[in-house]
Amino acid sequence: MVNLWKRESSVRDTNYCDLFSHLGNGQYEHLSRELQQGKTEKSTDVSIAYRLQGNDLFRENKIAQAMELYNKSLCFAEIGTENVSLVYANRSSCFLALKMYEEALIDIELAVKAKYPDRLMAKLMRRQATCLRLMEAEPQRKRFQPKLSFQSHDRYPCLANSLEMKCNQKFGRHIVATRDIEVDKMILVERNFASVSIDDERMSCAKCMKTKANFIACSMCTDAMYCCIDCMQRDATHKMTCGQFNGVDGSMKLYIQTVFIAISLFKNVDNLMEFVEEALKSNGIQESMMDAKSQYRLFLSIQPSINEHDKDDLMFDAQKIYIILQSTPTIKILFGSVAKQRFLQHLVLHHLLVTVRNRFQVSADGDHLKTTEIASITCIFNHSCYPNAFNHVIDNQSVLITIRPVEKGEQLFISYLGEETEKSTDFRRMSLMNDFGFFCECDKCVPRCSRSDRVAMEMDSYFKYIKQNYKIAFDEKVRRIALKEVCIRFLNKYGHLPWSDELNLVTFCYVKWFFEYSTVDY
Ligand SMILES: [Zn+2]
Ligand SMILES: [Zn+2]
Ligand SMILES: [Zn+2]
């Protein structure tokens, strides 16, 4: 962007130039009004209505949907009212139905603490007894925790020590293997720098994005809930934005969140300014990523790729974010001077440019919850339409697993296209050119697998097994685990070959298992 981080004059320490000088008052007022209209308040009536809808769904055995409505009901419930305790109690039935006994017991406890009415207490205690009995009969498994398959890197602990960050003219910063790596190895488990849910925030913890948990609602607003007190207390960004962004959509929320996260990392705005200006001067490989500040430093160093067509839209969005931020009391106080406001304008645009291209979007944990997030190290992996690593989000962490064998010295790639990786070469190339500005020449875009290699794969007994079973195997745990194992063996044997239809099918099966079932089948 032309004016990004430009100052008004060449004299040192003058203000940054006004990025939005052509911004009229009309737009400011219009947007502020829009935000005001989106605001909702706690209401017992609304809360009860949602709870009753939840009860209907529960009776129809639609447990997940019922739980969603109970969570909504909780967000609207006025603190201290009986309705709060009734919601917890009703939600405990959902957990019981899902065989999540520990969670059911926690909800029962929450209900009692929230002064559950005596007239119903006997029923609740019977439920508690049922939970305890079932829990003994069938002990619950712990939640799946993604874990590196290797020791962690000494300077980037989220990365496996079998990888290294490199930088050169052709690829910029990229990641290479320092040893041979087989298929099915977890090579990165990185906490997202920022993440938000796209459609409804009342399905996940506002801090850690966990789903299906014993949510407690923010006592002030109707749109944030937390899986535990700890998440609630640690959510510094929500403290600054509580109740103010109801009218803002998913991607916009993510851009805004990145700015608040940055602000929350520093004691004051002067420290933030100093840090950002220092970070912008350096280029190349950052020495380490050990904490939230160094993760932010890496975030700032991610190359924003801008497509000329999008320039006006991006500028418009940056303006919009700036206006939204300016409408919050915290920002008004923190960025009181012209110098600080101008800095904020540039920071907003910089964050937007980094995030818009590098964020990814997923359906989390097999639920229909859609989230969008950004993670600093994940952004350093380059693209291939037939990559050797696949990225997924588990428990608010960006997780990368190898899906083809990687030789020592080879570069690691992920696909930037998500589900669109399966589309035609023309489509992929156009999309990559538009969004990332490069012409893809990976071995899926330029197929070069030899006829004889393809015949060998087709004749292979693993391949025959996969072809015969993949359409039916996923419905049943034992069969899909067997299928996954065969896929891994096949990929370890042939995955070094360039892309072909045969490899595509096997990789597809393995990725499907990893994406949909890895957190249940472990
Ligand atoms: Zn949480
Ligand atoms: Zn709140
Ligand atoms: Zn390609």
C-alpha cells in the first residue's frame, strides 16, 4: 500500500500521514449508528424463550441444537435469576445424553450454586446419581490433545525440531526438513495468534474457542461465554470490547481482535509504538518465538500480499475498522493524541493486510461451528496444490501433519486453497494469482508422474484395498482406522512421487480421516 507507514514529512518523528483524510463525517456517523443498532441487552424474557426452544429440541433428541439454545439462553439470562440455574440444569441433561458425564456433573454443580429451586432439586439429584453410576461403568476418555511427534524446536517451541526456518530469494521465508520425516507426523502445534467464530459466538469459548464445554456467560454483555473462569479472566481483549461489537461480522471481528491483542500485550501505547517500529525495521528470520510478544513480532513480519483490484476495498475496510475502534471508550482514551491516532490508522491497515491473506477458515472439531484464525508460524509455510503437510485447527491451535514423506533438506508445503484444492488447475491458478500473486507450478498443476509409476501404484495391494474400501469404511471406527493405516503405508511407499490421480485418492482418504476423525479415533 502506497502510504503505509509513511510520515507526513521527512523530518524525524513527525506524525504518520493521515490514511483516511478523505473520510467524511457521514460515514462515521452511519457506522456508529449501525453498531448501536446491533446492540442487545440481557433479558429474562428472551432467555426463557431460548430455553423453552431448547427443551423442544431436546425432546426431539436434537442434542447439539438444544445445547446451542441453552447457551444462547444463558447469555441473555439476567445474573441472579432462577433462569440461570434452570439453564445449567437443562444443559446437564444434554451432557448426560452425550455421555459427557464430567461435564454433566459440573453443570449440575453450577445449577445448585446458582440457587436451583428446591421444588425441582430431587430430580436434579437423581440426575447426578445417574451420572456418577454411568461414569463408573464406562470411564470417560480425555479430550484429544494434539502433540508434536518430535521434540520441540529450541527457538520455536511450537515447531518440531526436525524442521528449520530458512530464507532465500526464490521462496522468501520457508520451512525445510532437517531429517527424513514419514507420513502422519505432527510437525507444528501453534496456538493461534487470533481467532473468532464466524457465525455464532455462542457455540465456543470466546478465549480458547473450545466447544461443548460448561460455558459461563459474560455478566455484562450477551455475546461472550467462556469454558472456565480462567479463560474469562484472561480475555483482555473482551474487557476492552465487551458489548460493543454485536453488529460486526466474522472476518471484521478477526481484524479488530488482532489490534486489541496487540494493544493488550503492552503496558501502554508508547511501548506498543516502540515495539512495532522496531519490528518493522527488521527483515528476514526472527531469532525465536518463545512468547506472545515474539509471536506478535513474527505476525508483523508476515508479508502482506496485495492485489491491485482489492486495494480500494481494503482501504475501505481499514477505514471501517478504524471507525469501529474509535467508537470504543478504551481506544479513545488510549489513543488520545493525533500522533497516536495516526499510528493506529497505520497499525489497523498493516494488520488487515497481513490477516486478510493469511487467515484460514475451518469448521472446528467436527461441529458446524466455523472459525477463522491466524497463526504466525503457519503463515511461513509456502503453498503447493499437492502439499506434503496438511493444516487443521484443533483446540484453537494450528496443527500441521505430514501427508507425504519428506526427505531431509526438502521444503514443507501446505495448501492455501482449503477445499478448493480439489478444483480444476485453471481455477486454482487463477485463485492463487488473484489472492497471492503467484503462478503455481506445483506437480499437481504440472502433472509429471510417469505411466510406469502409475501402473505400479494401481497394481499395489494397498491401493486395491483403499479403492475397494474407502466409500464404506468411514462409517465404522475399526474399518476407518484400518483404512487410515493402509493409506499411511501406501503414502510412505509412493508419496515421494509427483502428483497423480492414484496418490490424490489416497491422500484424500488420509486427510479425510485426519480432518474428521483424528480427535475421536485416537
Ligand atoms: Zn476457554
Ligand atoms: Zn462481555
Ligand atoms: Zn499448484
